[in-house]
Amino acid sequence: MAINLINVITQLLGSGDTFSKLGSVIGLTPDQTKSAVSAAAPAILAGLVSMVQKPKGRDQLATAVRDQDPGLLDNLGAMLSGGQEKSFLEQGTGLLGSLFGQNTLGTLAGAVGKFTGLNQGSSTSLLGALAPVVLGTLGREQRKQELDADGLMHLLNDQKDSISSALPSDLAKELGSTGLLSGIPGQLDKGSNTVALAARSAQAARYSATSAGDQSTGGGSLLRWIIGLAILAAILW
């Protein structure tokens, strides 16, 4: 059975009191944290899918994944408490910055913040916390399946449908111009399809109104013509 990275990451963060600890770091309740993660995690994965479509990005990601601490996923709660949380978040944001570029990371944080209601700093902290989890999950699969850079690319490509389904359409529209969704074409089409559908609906509504008006006008003229004939016939009779 194929792995679903979105589900794995959500389950990892949902174990124990991880959501509570993450929420306390970024200033959210556990429920708010869960909601924010459900938007930010697929956004990060979408960016990684786009990244591995190019050989250079593929090799860069494979190296970053290989360098992840194998035991990190088993100690998430500890990494988010006891004074380690700051370095954990900084490590994660630095990692995403090196993979996506600082400007793109800033745009991603802004889009996630706008969608979730977080300010730029809290949104960046959220992404920083998620980065080691996402890459750690990929690292676990990399070791388990003995994947090279191409194998990692195929693993991510197999996730396109689940990532596309999990990524909120409003967030996808915000990220459309960043290049982070270039590996998932269906997401790039959402905004344009919505606009086109609205335009077609408006056009159809205008046509229906015009047709109804024409029919009403034609019906009125016919009725007046029939009444006129009836009056003329009565007079002649």
C-alpha cells in the first residue's frame, strides 16, 4: 500500500501533546495549530514536488533529507520544549530558506499567514517547525526503501494527488505566482478555472435574461395583435 505523506505527518504531530507544544510556541490553541498545519504541510510538500522536477533540486533535496536526524521524529515533543524550541525552529526555517530561497520562503510564510490568520513571524515559525518533520518523514522513507535522488523524486510525484486534495484552493491561489506549485499543474488551474466558470455563468445569466426579455416582448406583441383581430372581427360582425 502506497504511503500518504500528509497522513503520516499529521499523525506524527497529533501524537501525545505535540500539537499543544507547537501551539504554545507559535501562540495558537491545539485546534488552531491543527488547522494551520493542515494548510502549511501540503504547501511545503507541493514546493518539494516542484523542486525535484529539476536534477539540481533533486540532488539538493536528497542531500538535505539524508542529513536529517533519524531520531528526530521520535522526539518531537522534546524538541518543542525545554528551551530547545528556538533552535529547532531556526534550524527548520534555515533549511527551508536554503531549499526554496529566502524570498520564496517569505512569500510562502505570508500566504500561509494570510490564509490562517497568523502574522508573518508566527507563520514563519510554523513553517520552521514543520520543515524538519516533513524532511524527517521523507528521510525515514528514503532509508526504508533505499531511495536515491530519483527514487525520492518518484516518491514525491506519487503524492501529487493527495497533496492537491489537501491544499486549500484559496491558499493555492495565493501561491500560484511563486513557482511552488509548478509541479502540481492541477493547482495552478484552480484560480483560472474559477474565473472562467464565473464568466461562463455570468454570460449564461445574461443570455437567459435577454432571451426571457425577447420572449416577453414577442409574447406581448402577439397578444396585442390577437386582441386587435378580435376587436376587428367583432366590429365586422
